[in-house]
Amino acid sequence: MKIAMTHAPIALAVGLLLAGPALAKVPAAEAEKLGKDLTCTGAEKAGSATGVPEYVGKWLGVPPGVNFKLHSGQFQPDPYAAEKPILTITAENAAQYTARLSEGQKAMLAKFPKTFRIPVYPGHRDFRYSDSVCAVVKKNALEAEVVDDGLGIKASKGGIAFPFPKDGIELLWNNLLPARAYNEETIRDFANVLGDGSIAWGRAHNRSLDLTNDPALRGQPVEGVMARSMNRVLAPEREKGNVSVSAEPLNFAKGKRLAWSYDPGTRRVRQVPEFGFDQPMNGTSNKMTIDSDRLFNGSPERYNWKSLGKREMYVPANAFKIDQPNIKYADLVKPGHANPDYMRYELRRVWVLEGTLKEGFRHLYAKRVMFLDEDTGHAVASDLYDGRGQLWQHAFINYYYSFDTQAWHAGTSFYHDMNSGGYIGYNLFQERPVGPLLNKGDLKESMFTPEAARTAGN
């Protein structure tokens, strides 16, 4: 049975089994720092002498003077389009910056010394969340806790649960239940770039409904279904018409991810026995697994998770530059890696989260190291290791602030196979007539049933 490519909607993930609940509640005096000494999500407001920008938070939604029609699929204008890199990291000068690079970034520079580079731009922390999101985060600081041996949490919907993360589980929850789009509809392209530079193209129509971020449910208890998604394959021709729908629980101790697949050949819908983990995503030649979308999603059960603290690192940030309609795939998608001319990195503080495979469990990746932006909780880059402990993949997501959602959104991402030299360009929409349609509010739960999958496939 073919599993259609899916933007694993908003998946629950926790991992380190504990002897009892992890009590993340903080004293009221500490919570009072949110929005004052700290941002409302717990990040340090101050910049650093080495170049991390100071948090300003002057813009909520569309910046002044920007012409943008909300919830229309319009490509967002780049408010920093006139800026130039202040630094370019190459294989020749990488040794000067090694403390602020991940192992995967260093490996990319070494593997493609003549073409891969990291353009670093002036840092900005100009955008902010709404007051209602900030109120949820403050409430969570006082009340949220991990339950059911790490497979669930008690928290409120609409913002990260742990603005003062004390361990890996809490960091992982922040990554997977942040403020983000509650409605998303996108026709996206993906490029499977082989080691010889040839490209196999695919296209899919994706819809996602995140019930933890419905504004009408903001502040309500985290319970029930987390998210629903539908994915309809449009290309390649041999897979056209395959449709999958899935539903995520909010507590893996009480439920599991469910998925159904419609096969146009048999015109039948069948429930998928198991969906997630290291099952390969269609069309990616094993360069992406189902649980590597958004760098990690799904059940946490196969890993132990550990916080390695916070560090400064060059990561994609304010990545409006790559998500513009004038970019042609022929200019962006190049052999070995995407064209660095369209990338934007900044120096940021990131939380480092390490997942190691538990004894007795199986997964293609024996270790995953993720880097979570301090301001948002989103994982923006990841290094993936094989069973020998060797670096296998480096992946990153070009996040940008969505005017539609007043929150950060996952844009185009890249998953590099360090062995073959190939990579996946995922969530490409630069040549589509319409960009991501976010928070229009027209997606309902009834649109994500097995019967809806059959209707979509016919």
C-alpha cells in the first residue's frame, strides 16, 4: 500500500520515560518575568555581544506599509529585501565559526567546498505573538505538566506549554504544540535531487487542521484530537490520485495516530496498520521518513530525549527571501544543495535537543539532534545519525513569520543525505500561482474522514 506524501500536520512527540510526572510548574514570581525581563515565550530579550539581536517585537501581523491581503494565499513581501549578508561562511573560513555551526552544517561545507555557503544577515526579532497567545503561555508556565510517563501533558491550547523548559520532554512538547496555523491548504512541489544532479519531481495537495490552535479553543485544556490532515498526490503520474487522511491524538498513552489510504486503482479506502516512525515518505528515496517532517513528529516511544542546553548558532531565520513568487525552480534547485543565494541565516539562540534510540527499538536514525529557536520553540535544523554513530543527514526548515497567523510558519525545507550527496527540496511552492492558504477558517473535521478521502480521490 502506498502512503501519500504528507506534511505531518502537528504531531505529538515526547520521549524520555520518567518514574513519575514531570512537574514543570514554576513559581508565580518566575512566571511574572514573562513579557518583562523575558519575552512572553520565555526567551531572553537581550541581544548578545556576538551578534544575537535584541528582541523588539514591534510588529504584530502585517508590518506598517506592507500591502498584503490576509488569508488569500498571497506570497508575503520580504520586509528585509534590501539587506545584504554581513558574513558568508565557506569551507575556507569555517574554522573561525565552528562554535556556532552544527555538525551537519560543517559536513555540508566540507562535502561541497566550492558551492555550499552560509550567508549570514543582520539579525531581527521584530515580530511578536498576540496577547491572547502570551496569556496562554503564562497560564501554562503556572499549570502545565507532563503526564502518563511522558506520553501526554496537561496544558492549555494555543501556545507553548513550557516557557521554562527543564528537560528534553518539555522542549519536545514546545516544538510540537506551539502557536501556529490552525488551517493550512497548500499545493506543494517536492524535488528528489539525486547524487548525479538529476531530479524526480512530485506534487501534492495538502490540507491540515490543527485543533490546538483554533482561536475559538485557545486557552481550553489540551485533550482529544490534536490535528487532522489530508494529502492528495497530483504527481508523479504513477501515484496520482492516491489520497491519505490521518488523525493525531493529544495523548499517546490513550490513543495512537490513525491513517487511511485511498487507492485509485482499486477505488478502496483501507486503514493503514501503522503510520509514522521511519516509514519512507513517497518519492523521497528514503531521504525523508514520515516522522522527519517538521524534523520530528508522531509517537515519541522509540527515543530517549535529553536537553543539551542553549547555545548560539547560525540558523535560517526571517526566511522570507526563499518564499517569493519570482523564484524559478531551475535557479533554486541545484546539484548537491539548493542555491545559497536564496537562503537567509541569522545568529540566534537555540535549544539543543538530543534523541537517542532506546535499547530494543528500531529506527533508521539512531540519534537525532534538533535545534529549537529560543523565541518560538520550533525546531529549525536537525542532524541525523545512523546506527554506527555516523552523521547521515542534515536538514533545515526556512521558517518565516506568517502575517495570516501572527505566528511562525514552516516554509521550504531541505533534507540532505550526506552519503549519496542527494537531497529533498520539500514544501516548494515558489512556482505555484498561490502560496500557502493559512487560517482562512474553511476547513472542518468532516473534511478529513475516510469517506472524504474516497470523495477526493474520485
